[in-house]
Amino acid sequence: CRIRPYLYEEAYEIINASGKVDTDLNNPNVHEGSYTAVDWEYLTDTNDWFMMDSTLRKEQLHWFDREPLEFAFIEDFDTMIGKWRAYMRYGNAHTDWRFIFGSQVA
């Protein structure tokens, strides 16, 4: 669950409380331990939220190493100047977008 940083305490209370808070009824909380809250500074609206299924994310986002990372180095003996380089090629793709959902409230 992605939330604004200052809403972290409220989200933590909802997700991890064993019962209803602020009441003497203490009914069971069906959400206890089901989610993980992550504060995200890029959410600037106080009402916006997003939830993500991490298992589906791992199945539906793909990373391809087309050329593995390679390093090279050359050094000039007389001037003691060295040059380094690194090269790689990669690609990424997704097969489905439905592992994440949320709301941008106006």
C-alpha cells in the first residue's frame, strides 16, 4: 500500500491493530497483518493511495539482460592516466498491469 509519508502512522494503525482502536468494543481487525504500508514522497495529495500485489508484480514485470555487464580498463604508463568503461544492454516489459490499483482523488 503506497501512502503519503505523514499518513504512515494512520495506515500502520489500520493494518497492524488487533482490534478497533479508539473504542471499547475491540472488534477483530480483518486487515491485521495483511498489508505492508510504504510511504512514498511522490504522492502529494492527501487522499491518493495505491495498492500492489507483489506476487503478481514478480510474475508480470520482466527484465532481460541482452548483453551482460562488461568492464574494460586501459592505462597509459607515461602519463599515469587511466580510463574505465562499462557496457551492457537490457530491456524490460510487462505482460499485465493489473497487479497495481489505486485512486487519485480529485
